[in-house]
Amino acid sequence: MNELCLKSIYKNYKTKQVLDNISMIFKPGVYSFLGANGSGKTTLMRIILNLIKPTKGAVYWNGQPIELLGESYRDAIGYVPQHVPFYPNMKVYDFLMYIGTLKGIANHALKEKVEYWLKQVNLYDDRYQKIKNLSGGMKQRVGIAQAMLNDPQLLILDEPTAGLDPKERIRFRSLIANLSVNRIILYTTHIASDLEGLTDYVCILNNGCLEQLDEPENVLKKLAKQVWEVDILPEELIYIEEQYKVGAIEKHGGRIRVRLYHHKKPLPQAVMKEPTLEDLYLYYFSEGQST
């Protein structure tokens, strides 16, 4: 069984500390990193990818420092950034053949691998389309296919569903669930609803610090009996936002339904709700609101 280990990772840029003493051990499963912009998620992924060096600390793959593993570590990794760097005028099939060649996959096996992953990501019928003509969701599926050509044991997804419509996000989530068997998948996002029913562990990064790392049900216990929904008049909203940490807000008839977080019943008409991962994200990262 593969293992990725981070030991006391720090990262500073001049006087700014981006990561502060991050230590984690990953085994096969889906690990979801939740954090606001600037929380350190992407910097941490780039350190794991060995694209940048930590100021202090080390990353180990199966007990060995990654900087000593060289090609064998690169062969173990698949990476899907938020914006995959494509050649827009290339056809999907040609692009995957090109990437596979760059990865050093033997020519006799490459065609078979490309066709297999085109079918897995449901793009086989579009394999001769130019990339520039694909939808955002289709491009992300090409990104998954190129990342999987070398059968990586460590798959890193950095904000992969940003900009996708809800239907494409659901399809993407199903694909990741199928890929997670016997692989370590690190998934950074700020769209917490994408993780419902998918993630094995939730990792909360806040201002460069690891605040929580646990199974979703255990992380959500922090919000037990603190999530409320209340219907208010539109003119009451400013007062509610000043007094409470507010999550979702939606119109409901002529009133406004507010989801908020408080350790006791905030208003007589408030109804207690079960917390979700979306609540968890909003609880930690909504700005300008009281706790």
C-alpha cells in the first residue's frame, strides 16, 4: 500500500508565512482540502508535486524523500490543475498521444491506454474534436484522461470543478469516485457540495494551518446543534448578518430564508438543521461575520 507523508512543512515567501507546520499521512482514499483563497492549498499541492521546495520540512513517498526519487516519483503522480494547459488546435486523441509520449509510455501500449481512458471519461466519440471546440466540462475530462495515462498512484486535483455547471460537476464527481480505488487522491476545492458522498477525509486549511483532518462525519460533529434555518423579512437581513455567522441566503416567497450558525437557538422561529460540508466551509471561511 502506497503512503505519502508530510513532515513539518513550512513555506515562507519573504516575510509572509504561507504554510505553518503541516504534518499529514495519506493512504489510499480521497482527501479533500477545504480552504478560502490564500489558505495555502495550491502551495501545498505544488510542494507535494515537487514543483517548489518547502522552507522547512520534507515530503516522503513510501518512506523515501521525494527529491531523491526523481523519475520514479514523477511516474507515480497524475496532476489535474484548475486550468489544464492545452494546445487548442489539437484534436483530443492527438493531444493524449502527445502527452503519453512525453510521459515516456511505450508506443505499443500508448494507443491502447489513450483509447481506454477516452472511454472511461466518456469522450471516445469526441476524440477527433479540436480541444478549442469542447465545453469546459469536456476539457476537464481530457485533463483527467491525460493525468491517468501513466496509471498514477497519487492523483492531485487542484480546483478541478471551478467554472463547471452543476451537471458537469456531478459527472466529474462520479468519475473521481471510480478512480479512488487503491489510489491516493488529493482534491482541493472551495465548492464543498462537490464532496458530499465522495471524500473519505476532510482537511481544513486556514491561513496556512491545518485546523482539522478527519472523516467527514467527525468533522461535522463540530457543528452539531449549531446550524439553523430561519425565515425573516427582507428588511431584517442586515441585522441578522450583523449578529450571526450567516451561510446560505435564498428568497422564499415574500420572505428570505437564512441558514446561520450559532451555539444556541438564535430566534424563536429558527429550525435546527443537520450540518453539511457546505455548512462547514461557510462556518470556517465566511468573511466579515461574528462567531
